[in-house]
Amino acid sequence: MRFAPIAAALSLFLATTASVTSAGDKVPEPRAVQLIALGEAALANGDTQGAIDAFEAAFAVDPAYTPIFLQLAEAARQDGLQGKAIGYYREALQRDPDNFAAISGEGEALVEKGAVEKAQRNLSRLESLCGSSCPETMALQQTIAAGPPARLAVETMVDTADDGAVSN
């Protein structure tokens, strides 16, 4: 009986430290690392489809490595597929809800898609998690301040102008 409190405290300590050490970042498979490097090089050279192919191959090799979703999202954004990028960011956030890069990236993709109000929510979340001076928060602030891309504004103007047109 004298050792029960000590044993309980020791078992609680061991359970806590075991769960903390297993919660660390997963190390990717070496082949996935090579494929990610190929994808990054392709993306740097403007070959978005080649980058997507390499990142998808890396995902097939190591589906448990969450940062691959961030790479896929970036490639999709550069390819003009903001909706697909948002899906990748959300998958990363499902796996790691406090991933600053995923929150910021999703917010930037939302702005590029024209959903500035939703991007503001991401900004608020980032500010509460990491403050206003963290790089991800500052990047999203700049993107929101710049607003949606000019092509989106032109498309919106064309769509409104076409609403009043009479077709034959």
C-alpha cells in the first residue's frame, strides 16, 4: 500500500513520455525523399505535371508522410488548381490539425480562388496558434492584402457583363 501512489505516479509519467516520443514527426522512406527532391526540382523548373507525378509517386511509396500533401498542394496551386490544392491542405490538416504551413497554404489558395472571407478565418486561427509574427501568418496576411488574382477579378467582371446580354 505504501508504494501504490509512487507506482501510480511512475506509470503515469512513463505513459506520458511514451506518447510524447511516439508523437514526433515521422521520418520518410528514403525512396520517398528522392521522389520529393525530384518533384521539387521539377516544380522549380516550371514542370508542374512532372512535380505532381513525382509527389504522387512519393505518396505511393510512403502514404504516412504528411508533408507530401503540402508539396502536392503547392504543385496544384502553381498549376492553377486551387480547389485541388485546398483538398490536399485539408488532408494534411486532418492528419496534423495545427500544421501552420497547411493552414497558411489553404488560406492562400482560398484567396486565389476568391474566398477571402474564409481565408480570414485561417488567418485568425494562425494568429491564435503562432502569433502575428510567425512566417506563415505574415505570408497569409500579405496574400489577403494583395487580394484575389487579377484574372479572377476580370472573369467576375465579364460574368456580370454577360448577365445583361440578350442571346439569340
